Amino acid sequence: MSDIQAAATEGLRFWQIAAAGMSFALLFPSISFLVNRRLCNGVLKRDFPGIMLLASLVFLLAIFCEATFNPIYEHLFDEKLWHYRFWPLHDGNISALAILVWTSYGVHLYFLNQTLNSWFIPNNRRNLFKAMIIGVEAPLLWEVLGNGYFLLLLNDYYAYYLPGEVFHLTSLRVIPIYIVCIYLGLLAYDRLQRYAHHLWLSASLFTAGLVFLGVG
């Protein structure tokens, strides 16, 4: 294969990955909106500043946690939990597609959070209960469907999980990590919500995430 053919193939693959990421970021939050609106009996708030805040917060915290906990797990057990196949950064612990994937999960979480708030009365343990539910939902639903989506479109895993108990689509071992990270994220979101109308805050969180990706 000539250099020109190789460059053309690489360029085509780049745009295929980008298109898959963009379609994922549009499709999955849209499905989440429809499902959660039904779970909330048709009453689901759509506040743009609130959506932007949670999407940017999830993006930043998720990539930070991935870059932190995967190396810790590798140090303790001599293997990673996951390795990103598309646009990997930070030794494969995170992916540049997080710009689309994790922000879209933040939008989904904005809708899901309203559903869970309708299930639990406000008290000091509500965030813990929500974190436990989301900590199971995120890997066993979101990641399985997301990885399946990329396998269908691109014939490869978005994030390949080395443990094989869920066909390498996700792993039960990430659930405790998710619960801890989500609980801390919910606490941070509760504190930041009063400033949601300040779009500079969302922009700052998102920019911090971009910088973190860039140093990887």
C-alpha cells in the first residue's frame, strides 16, 4: 500500500470514528430523554444552563477518574481494567472521544437525575442511593449499549475491558469505582447548581477537560 493510500485509509477511518461519536452523542441522550420523560409521567425539565453544567462536569470528572483509577488498578493487579481503542490518550486510560461520549452521558444523567429525584425523598442519603443506582446503570446499560453501538458501526470496541465476564463490553469490577466517583460528582453538582446560569462555569469546566485531554 502506497503512502497516499495509507493516508487516505487513515483519513477515512478518522471520519468514520468521528461520525460514530457524533451520532452516539445525538442518539443516546435523545433516547434517554424519551425514557425518562415517561418515567417522570411526562414532566421532565429541560434547562439549558443546567444541562451544560452537568455535561461539562461529568466530562471533566470522568476523564480525571479514568486517568486516576485505571493506573491504580493496574498497579494493584498487574493489568488494566480497560483500554480505549479509538483515539486513546493517557496510555489508553481515556479517549479523545470523551468530548462527545462523556458529555452526552452528562446530558443523559441530567434527565436520569430528575427521575431518581422523583423516587427518593430529599435527605442526606439520597445522593448515596442515586450513586448506587447510577453506578450499576452506567456500566451495565450505558457502556454495554455504547460499546455495542461502536462494535456495530466500526467493528471494534470503543473501550475494551480486559476482564471478560461481560464479553469485554464492561466489567462488574468497575461498579464500586463508579459508585464512589458518581457520589462525589453528585455532591459537587449539588453545590454548583446555584451557579448553573453562569455559563462561564460550564465553559471553564469543559475547557479544563480539554486541557487535561491535551496533556495526555
